[in-house]
Amino acid sequence: MNRREFLKVGGLAVAVTPNILRAGSRERVRMGFIGVGNRGTQLLHIFMKNPRVEVTALADVYDAYLRRDETAFDPKFFEWGLKGRVPSFHAKDGSLKPQEAVLQERIKAGTCKLYKDYKALLADPNVDAVCIATPDHWHAIMTIDAIRAGKDVYCEKPLTATIAEGRAMVNAQRNSDQVVAVGLNRRGNDAYRELKRTIDAGTYGTFRTGRAARVSNIFPNGLGKCPPSAPPKGFDWDAWLGPRAYRPYKYTTAPYFFRWHVDFSSQVGNWGVHYLDAMRWMMDETAPCAITAVGGKYYTPDSDAEIPDTMFCIYEFASGKAMEFNVFEGGRSNPIKQGELELASGDATVFADQRGWEIKPSARKEFNNPVPKLEPKKYVFKEALLDDGSAESATKNVINDFIDQCFARGEPLCPLEEGHRSTCFAHLANIAYKVGRRLEWDPEAEMFTNCDLANRYLHYDYRKGYKLG
């Protein structure tokens, strides 16, 4: 019996039934979902495909998302190019998606409760675990509150808005019995898991460098420029901002474009954390000892976006290894020849993505360096797509594993400490870019050792009424 099942009240031992609903002989985890917009809805639908999941609550600050009413979406979302970036409840033929049909019936029957305030959801005794898919700046507060409410947590990436938040989340979990998983989905991808086994066998040498890039094309207008306005009807803008400083609402900030604003996210965090997590996992690294990042708004100088459209990020490790991640949103070609990341050992090069990978031994070397007799190796993951054609099989694996661990009380595929360490890579690059210098990092103390200014960006002052932990 763990602390969740055993309490001492007035010196008496009291058994507490774990919050797992038993429907007949089949056990289910009663799930609450906090943030049911674009990504939140995608995760909700994947969770609902697991027969051991029962959705009992939703929370969101936008009424149209919460009530599952596409007709109530603000039409300006689509004027700003957000088609495909807001949730879709219907299939192409106009019918409700199967999960939505089930969900909406549950809402009508009152077996799935709707909450504008996530704290009310956490207080619901019919919720065992939560999925948090809000904007990044809310993740830490909500996760810690959920842990203290006795809920297990699946938190979407990027895990945090600051490095201090991640450590506070880890500490909160360590003082509890809750299972917390992070949605870094390559941890559940069969191709990467097989690649990790192949690399660990040592046949192809020690992989000393890795590189990846996020390549897109938002030239020349980026997000565009939008004047401040009233928020959409039914959208609680103040609650959306949460701990962040107040700013007027703009359609180029929410619901989707927050990823291009420094207070709320970044492209190193949004996309880079996936690749950075995969590379450090493959290379057996926990944290860098030095970070350099340069870049700028070279292609979209007049956009409302606050983050650079181009970045070059270098991570150095005490082991003598290095990693590189780039952001290229100006339409340039991908520097990776194939796949989404490249690793090199000197004897061989790996090109990998979620659909498979290829190891290419070195064909020749300069000077008096022997070329080992290594065989090329290729792995194709033929089941990289879900039935609906989306590349979400890895996310499905991470989610299903989380549900398994809610029962087994074991460690998920991407535990909180791992999620925190990988998310730190994004924050470290953003801080190095902000201060404009090479930074040296102590991964144990989680402090910079050569720049006091950089240490000021490890966290920020929350708005009045909000606190971390």
C-alpha cells in the first residue's frame, strides 16, 4: 500500500481506495483534460481509443472549445490563417468524428463535466488523472496543482516556460506517489527505440555529434501584424494569460500563434525539444556544459512574432560531444540529407526520423586512418501512421504506456526528470541568444557559472495571485 492508499488519521490506519473506476471486471482511468484546443483535442481523441480510458471532465478558457461547438469559433481565426490550427470535431464528410460523438453524448448525459476553471476539475472526485495541453506557461502550475490533488499527469511538451519551473515540478512529484509522463513522443516511437538498441550495441562506434533543424517557410509576412482588440466571445483572456504579465489581446497571439512570442513559447521549445530529446537520448547525454546561440529576424522583421525566424544553437558536453539545432523559418532547404536528425561517430553516420533510419559506414578517411569493415543497416517502420493517416503512432504509444503506469505505478516512457532535462535544452538556447554570449552551465546546480545576467532568466516573476508550488 502506498501513500495514496494509506493515511494515518488520529493515529489510526485508514485504507483509501485508489481513484480507479471499475466498470464490471474492466478497470478504467477516469481522465480529465485541461486545454482542449488544437493539440488538446488530438490527444483527447488518442486517449479515447484506449479501452481503459473514460473521459469524465474537460476544462478550457474558451467556451467554444469546451462545448465542442465549431459553429461558435471566432471567424477571425480563419482570416488569420488558422485553418488546421484549431480543433476539428468533424470528419471530411461532415459527420462527427467517432470520439466526438461519444464525448458529446457523455456531455449531454452529464457523465463528462465541463469546467472553465481547471481547479474545479482537479477537485472532481471522478477524475483520476489529467492530460494538460494548455500553452506552455501554464504547465508547471497546473501539473503541481494536479500532483497535490492526487491526480496522475500526462503533460504535453514543451514541459515548461522556465528552467526553475521544471525543477519545481520534479520536486513536487518526488514528494508524492503520482505518475507523471511528458509527451515527448519519440520516446514511444518504434524506429527510435530500435535505433537506440543498435547504437548501444557499439558496433558503429561512439556517436559524438548530432544535428537537426526545424525548417518551414513563413516568409515574408510571418504571423502578420494585428492591432489589439477585444478577445473572442467566450474567451477568458485574463485566465489564458495566467501568471504572465498582462498584455492586450491580439489574434496573432492566441489561440495558436503564442508559439512565436517569448513570454509563451519558442520554436526551439515547440519543435526543437523533440529533436533535442531524441539526440541526447541516442548519445547518452543529460545536459550540456556550454551553450551558444545566434540568429535573428532576418526574413520577417515586420511580423508580430517576437522570436527569431533563424537560429543556430550549439550544445557542448563535458564528455567531448556536441549537438547542433537550427531554426530556419525563411524557406531555406533542410541541411539534413534525409530524415529529421543526423548522428556521426567517425566510422558511420545515422539519418533518422519516426519512419525509420539508415546507418551509412564511412567509405573513406583522410591520412593514415583505417576504415573499419562495417555493414550498412536500414530500418523501416511500416506502422508509423495511425488508421486516419496521421503520424501519431508514437504519441499513441506514450499515451497507452501512461495509462498502463497509472495501474502499475511504474515509470513512464518519458518520465518528468527526462522531460525536464530535454526542455532545458530549449531554454538554455533561448537564454544564450538573449544575452548574446557563450554560456557555461552547471547541470547539477542548474545555474550558469559565467554570467549573472543569464541566471536572471531561469525564472520570472508571476503576476499577483499566481505562485509556483
